[in-house]
Amino acid sequence: SIAQVKTFHQKIIENFQLSKDIKLFLNTNRMLALSSNLIGIETISASDIYEGQTLQILNQKEAYGNLVFVDAKDIETTQVKYTDIVIVNGTPKELPPVAGVITTDFQTPLSHITILCQNRGTPVIAFKDAWKDSLLRLFENKSVRFTVHKDSFEIINVETTDVDKYWKTKRDSIQSISLYTDTSIQSILPIDLINKNSINIVGGKAANFGELVKLVKELELTSKTPEAAFAIPFYFYSSHMNTFGIQDRISQFVTSKGEGYDDKMVREFLSDIRQQIMESKLDQRFLSEVSKQVKKNGFTRVRFRSSTNAEDLDGFNGAGLYDSKTGILNNQKKSIELAIKKVWASAWNYKAFMEREYFGINQESIAMGILCHRSFPNETANGVVITKNLYRNNYRGFVINAQYGETSVVNPPDGVTCEQMICYSDKNDSFYGKKKIVEYLSYSNMLPDSLDKVMLTKEVTLLTEEISKIKMAYYSKFHDQNKEGTYYNYGLDLEFKIYGSERQLYIKQIRPFQN
């Protein structure tokens, strides 16, 4: 209670020698709500605490490479090599495979850069002064060893031969992976016929979504999954690519690579492939079948979401590599045909191609399915949940990142911060669960004056409680008992949105999370 807080504060003032500068950290939703009653007690927020911080550790790894400086806006046009350790001024929209990253922008643990580098096993930090640091500039275009510790980082000059030896060992350890594609299903699939085992037919995103739909129904959750869902299997993509000779062109290019790819040649080739996919006409019977399915479901606006066999894999989640598009029935500018072709073409985005190459995935074995469901124009909020505490090992708590409107959480515009919190109501115990504790780490700077938070406290609590049921079901059904790790450390990555004046909670995506 307020009285207890005041008593506690007074006892500290009386007995603690350094108490003259003491402040109460308002890090929970309850304390924030009560702050106006804390007269005479100085307070501080998460924003105040982190304002003066210049270093943020994001992935504790070590790598050898050539240290280069690249502005975020130039990263797509600059020839960055996978052996480069890159100091980036800002947050790039794309990040090709590199040896290590130092960015001048702080990141959330769910940001695009953080997730990519964790998946790749590359060291990454945020260091606000990196771009203008005179000491770092002394290492520019030199061979270095970059090591990230739990609270610091090291950059040490090494010989070029040390870098060559490191990357030879790394390349020799990569095994070529050919992905299996099942093209036997030659019709549109209703979502209730799809489950987690359908990944070789419709891709990872659609397969996991099918499993999610079943769980939400079985568990009788208040949350919904997007309505009018169905999937387009690999067969239609594969048939299109073979009919127009596009698959043969890809095979010829992959066969001709020899010791490696010339970056300019790769970009030009992939641009040609995407253009060829866009200029070739879809099979009219197939298009008619998709349109019929859309009409049957009663929504004219449909979201066509990429779902490949190269995502949600063990050690390769493929987040952010491919594109999703909206198609509108009987609309020429945003036609269903255009949306489908754009999604298919995104299988050959430069960032996707290079990421697969980095992990040794056979490019000829890639296939693109599509998950389809109603679209959500003008959503109220969106976000991501990780079902484990990213800040404290083997401990309760879900990490939630949320943003107002449709602005991306994982790849936000420059200068935009999201609402980041840890919610402990995944267990209904006497302290954490019943008190509905929400601990805030940062706040959105995009909110209109009428709002003080992106999500209502009851929405955060509901989201956590319902996703904890999904987590338990997934853990029981799919957790590998031979792998180390407890239930608390078992992670799922879920995307959600809040939509409409009723603020209906939708869960739109689920996949395993590996930290």
C-alpha cells in the first residue's frame, strides 16, 4: 500500500547514509497508477534510468573479421562481406550476413538486428558513441577479433591470416541442407486440415498457424485467430516456376557459383528472377479457386502471408526474410493475383538468398506456400510475445513488446521506441499471478495525448494468461525431452494485434523461439 511505501522510504532515509539522492523506481503498472499519491517521495522511470546508458549487450559471442563503418541508409548499396564486422550508424532495414555488428541505436531483444545475429551466432552490441569514437576509428579497415562479454566488449588487432583461418574453419563446418518439398496436394487447403506436421506441404508459418487455430478452439480462449484462413500449398508455386522455366534458371545459376558469388551478379540475377515471376501470368483455374475461397469466407480484403520451407526450422527461423501482401477482391491495383506473385517473388529477396547461403541451405530446394486470412486495416495495436524471461534465466515472466497502430515492433522507423514489459501472470500464485504484476522497461513514444499506454493492464494480463495455456500445450506436445532446459526456459515467439473499438485480441502467429 501507499502507507507501506512511505514507511519503507522513511526507514531508508533514517538509516542509509547515501539516502539524500534516493528515488523510487516506478517500474510496474500498479506503482505508476499510484504515483500521484506518493507526495514527498522522488521517483524515477525506466526512461530516466536508461537515458544515460551508452552500451547495450545483445549477443555474447566472438568473431574475427575486417572492421568497417557503414551508414544505415547505405547498407543496401554498399558491398558488405560476410567476413566484415560492421559498425552501423543507425538501424538498417536489412542486414546481410556479417561477422559482427555494432549499432549506434539501442535495440529491444526482439528487434530485427538482435534476432538475426542471435540466429547466426554473431556478436552484436549497441554502442551509442561508436560512429564518432576516435579509438574505434583506429581499427577501421583492419583485421580484428571482436568479443562481446556480459558487460563489455573487446576489439583487438589480429593478422589477416588469423581471419582467414577462422573463416575457413567456419565454412568447413557448414553442411549443405536440402529441404524436402511435398507437391502432392494440388488444391487449396482449409486451415482445419493443417497442423504442425504440414510444413513440407504449406511451409512453416501456415503449419504453425494451423496448430494455433486448433489450440485456441480446444482451450476455449477469449483471444481469436484471424478469420477466413486457408493455405496455398507448394504445388502451385512449384508448378508456376517450372511452367515458365524460372526454376531451371535458378538451378543453372546455383550450379555455376564455383567458389562463391559475386555480390553485384547475385543482386542482378535475383532482381531478374523476381521480375520474371511478376511478369508471368497465374494459371486461371488456380486463381479462380483462390477467388472462390475468398468469396466463400465473406472478407474481400485478404492478407497473403509468406510461408516457406526455409523458416521456423531448428536453428533457422527466417524471420523478416520474406514479404506478405494484401489482396482485395475485384480490385485491379491490389488484385489477388498481384499479391500472390509478390509473395512468391519474395522467396528470391537478396536478404533471404544470402541468409540461406550463410546457413548452407540448398537454394534449389526452396518452396513458397502462402497463408491466407482476413486483413486488418487500421489495427489499434500490434506486438510480439516471447514466453520466457529474456533477462533472467530459468525464471517466470513473459516479455511483451507492443506498439500503437500498425508501426512495426521488430523493425521500427528511426527514433521510434515501443512499449516493452515483463508480465508475471503466467502462474496463478499468491504473489505474482494474483497481483497481475506488469514490469515496464520502456514506453511507446508514438501514443496520442489521450493514451498513456499502448495496452491496458487487463489486456496484458489476459494475453499472458492465455498464451501461457498455449505454451503449456506446445510444451507437452512438441518439447524434445532429450534437450536440456526447463519449462520456464521453453520459448515460443507469438505475434498479436488488438483490433477494433472492442479492442479484440488476435493471435496471428506462433513459432519456436531459440535464444
